[in-house]
Amino acid sequence: MNSEQNLTREEAIAILNTPDEQLNELIERAGALRKKYKGNHVSIHLLTNARSGNCSQNCAYCAQSCRSHADIEKYKWVDDEKLYGDNTFVHDHKLSRHCIGLSGMKFSDDEIEELASKIRKMKEEGTHLCLERLCSSTRSQCKYQRWK
């Protein structure tokens, strides 16, 4: 490894190409490093897919694309009962974070405000929230400050 303790591209490729007969050793070494730096602490996050399918981006690998033929449930917004229920579950079971996934790139001001209102309501429970745009091909023009 280099002096900053980051893997070089070549080192990362070598790890990915680890022969099957050496995988157990690799897993044990990774486990030892995790335990050394993180102890037995595990972060558990719950992901709620708040908006599913019909993304205008054409990422060939993504089931969320409007051009995909994948058999996924498509909806503009998840039911409030599911969204708030998942948030309560995260809070009640003391999970690390409630992540909210959004497909697509374009959100109207009204959609952003609707989501911001829901996020403010969920934050009242004291749950740690994170927003994840499920499409990463370009930067979103969303007004994130409304979500705070």
C-alpha cells in the first residue's frame, strides 16, 4: 500500500483476482482489520425505495430505467404508511439510519416540497435519515436544502 494507506488500482485488482483457494484467508484478514478498527459494532440501515421505476436516464444496467423490462414495482411515491412505518421501525429498533432511495433525476418544486415535508415529519422521531438518488449518472438539480 502507498503511504496514505489507500489501495492502488493494481492492488485493488489483485484483491479482486484472489484465487478461490485463498478467499478464506482474505476474508479472515478483512475481518481482523474490521475488528481492529470498528470492534464488534455493526451499522444496520434500512432502505425504503420512495420512488421506483420510470427513471428518464438510460443506464443499461439499471432496473429503474424507463427503458428497462425488469419486473419491478413502479410507483411515483411509496405509500405514506410504508414510508412512515419503515421510519418507526428504524427508530424503535435503534437501527443506524433510514435511507430513502429515489429513482430519477427530475423533481418538480412541488415534489421536492412534498418529500421535504415528509422528511421533516420523520426527523421528529429522532431517526437519522439519508437520501439516496438511485441514479448516479449525472448530478441532480434537486434543492436539497428544502429536505433539511
